[in-house]
Amino acid sequence: MRVAIVGGGIGGLALALGLSERGIPCDVYEAAPEIKELGVGITLLPHAMRELAALGLQPRLEPLGIENLESVFFNRWGQFIYREPRGRHAGYSVPELGMHRGKLHGVMYEAARERLGDARIHLDHRCTGIQQDAQQVTLTFNGVRGQPQPTVQADIVIACDGVNSAVRRQFYPQEQVAFGGINTWRGVTVHKPILTGKSYLRIGTIDTGKLVIYPIVDNVDRHGSQLINWVAEIRQAEMGMNDWNRPGRFEDFLPFFQDWNFEWLDVPSLLLHAREVLEYPMVDKDPVPRWTFQRVTLLGDAAHPMYPRGSNGSAQALIDARTLADLLARGGDPVQALQEYEALRLPATANVVETNRTVPPDFIIMKADELSGGKPLPGRIEDLIPAEEFRRISDDYKRVAGFALDKNE
């Protein structure tokens, strides 16, 4: 069986590693001409770590990140809302890690080179077209300079080429990303440890300014400072969509946070001392009725682009990859395996897409703001709502995403 994977990101490499582990050869075609450590932070939740551990990557990944001890929620005045333990500290068998996305990708890429061999990983291959008949799929590619690359034939093709998937566009040519007016800015700052130094923080809401903050590298300056990843999110219906390819500008978002000076954190200082700032729109796509078209299917962000909330995009791609690898390893008709994969994963991920829009993890802070009338808390949050209600909101999200303790551990 000839398997072609279009896209060498997290989902594509996870599928390649999973197929290799099951004795199924495959080839990966990645558009980038070289692999670099790009991006900022990523959180590997227990369901993501479970999949990476099954691929034998946990020992390589743990030294490269910081194990989260807790997740803590605050309102925009820096007042405490809710805290819960995370990863092993919450009873999971695997840790929850914060780390640089480029480090994760680098570990997966090197593992793929070791296990598949360099001859099966093809860089500088941007997919430009797909044709198929009853027997095979024909793929055409260009290099980064527009030069044509050799045509490829395969028995099945799995598109793992991201939110702007060229393969998906062939089947949904009129589709656009869904933008609800929320823009984001991301950066990393060398800073002393915040709270425990292993705390994942959510502060505020998208309507008045929201921050997600967590450490991704320890002791970067040999004086105990950490590399802190932060994401600023703001909903402004009148604003246009941020650009994926342009550096962020402080004047576009800093005014929302200029008076966020708490006893435990000077937010403006954290933002202003960033090494770099990148801007992104918060976008997803409406769930589609099908991913599989005869011998071609979609995986990861190419299949189910979702809001980057709850650290679920990479986790769902990793689950996609393991599910599909298991089905293909059974043997038999690979086209039937693609259809079974879609039947298993499409409804589950559509539910995550919808939940990330409507009841994401930071719904806890939104609920607190609602109960306080959008004003600072006059006393303890427990005077307005019991902690058990916040725990229920958190557990409901974990159940939808696939990492509730009662389901997976």
C-alpha cells in the first residue's frame, strides 16, 4: 500500500510515526524547504501526551518543557476565581507540558527521520493538485520557487496541510475561514517565575481583554528566569482580521492591558519586554459533512480547524493520527478504513469546534464576570458561586475534548 501524507506538521508526522510503528510504509510531502523551530508556546494536555507517549516520544519531550502544576483563573482585576491541579498532579498517568512548539515539532521530525528514513520525507513539496481514479491518486507539487516537482502516485492520500489546506480547497473551493472579530497577539518574554513557576494562567475575557500565560523554558538566563509564553485575545467587531504573516504592534493591543498591574504580576511590563510579538486572527471553519473523498481524506487542522482554546488543536490531530493508523493496520480495503476513520472522528471533533466557540475553558471567568455584574469582586468568589460549579464547567469541557479522568485514566 502506497500512502502519501501531505503536510509534515504535528498531525502529519504523528500519522507517519504511527504507520511506521505498525509496519506500514508512507511518504511525507512538506511544503517548507527546511524545518526550523517556528512558532511560540504550546500546551500538551494529557490526551496529547498520551498519544505522544504511545509513539515513544515522552522521554525526549519532558526535558524540553515545563510540567504544569495547576491551572488558575483570574478576572481582569487580578482577583482569584478558580484553581485546579493539572496533569500528573490531577491524577493522570502523564504530565501536562508547556513547551515551545518548534521544540515539539523538531522532536517529531527527528523521530520521523530516524524511523522512516530521510528518503521518505520530502521537503519543498507544496501540493498543487490531486487527481484520482478507481486505482490510485496522482499528486502534483511545486517547490518554494515555483519549480515543478516530480508527480507522485499513491493508493491513498491523507491531507495534513493545515487550516489553509490546499487539498481541502479542492473539495470545498468556496469555503472561507470563519472570523468572529477576535484577534490574538502572541509573544515570549524572559521573566521571573509567576506564581508557582508551573502555573497556567487565564486572566480576563475576550470582550475586555484576555491573557493566557504559561512558562515554556526554565532558567533561561542561569538566574532562575523563565521563558514565558503569553497570548492576548480581544474581540472587536469593527476591527479587521489580523494577518498571519505580519509582526504584531503593541499599539494594537497594549491599551487594553495598560492598567493591569496586580500584586502578583505587572502585565504591561511582561508584554513590553517580549522578544518578539506575532499577530494572528482567531479563526476556525464550520464543520463539513465529509472529509473523505474516495482515496483522499483530511486530518488535523485540514479536517477540523478550531479556535486555539483549551490547547486542543494539536491534541485532536494526534488522536486523528492514531485512529487512522489503527484502522489502516487492520488490513483490508484502505478506502473503507478512510470512511471508518471519518465516521469515528468527524462528529467528535465537530463537537470540540462548537464547544470552543461557545463554552471554552475560560467560560469560568465569563461566568464570574456575569455574576459580579462586570465589576471587581466585593469579596470572595465563593460568596457568588461554589467552586463545584466551576469544576463542573471544567470537567464538561474535558469530557467533550476527550481527556476526562473518568474516561481515559
